[in-house]
Amino acid sequence: MSLNYRKPDAYDPGTGSYLDDLDWEADFQIYEWRRSGSMDLKVLALHRDGFRCRKCGTTVTWETSEADHIQPVSQFASFAESHSLNNVQILCDTCHEEKTYAK
């Protein structure tokens, strides 16, 4: 008995046969040990906010930013509603720290 494996098709950009890649290939499992799915939301928010802090406008990267809930999770009836893209903003580490400790 022989197995007939064929190699994968070559990458052909612009054909529409591949999903858009918003850094999905990176392994974010390390970072999302507290809230499952939160790293996907951070990637989307980073792209939406143009890699800038919403408070001070500083240019940020994945490592120098935090995905911040505009309204606290505790104010929502469901966990899913609180984790919508409309309730998440990108803040630089400094602004996020100021917001966290101002409470």
C-alpha cells in the first residue's frame, strides 16, 4: 500500500483563496492565559487604531501596548458583550498604567 501525498499549492497572493493575515500566524497562546480570545481582539484593535495609543497618540507596537476595556467588564451582563471590538481601545503601557492605578 502506498500513500499518495501531494504537496500544498504554492502561495499566490491576490487570488482570494487565502484568508487575510492580520498577524494570525503568530502564536499568541503564551499571552492569553487569562482571557481566551483576547489576543485576537488586540490584533484587530491595533490595526483599527493605526498602531497608536488612543489617549496620547504615541506610536505603539504589540509589545508596547495594551488592549484596554473602555467600560469595565463588570458593567456588562455578558462576557461576550464586554469583549466586543467597540469596547476595546489600544493604550500605550504608560497610559494603561495611569488608567489602571487612577481607579
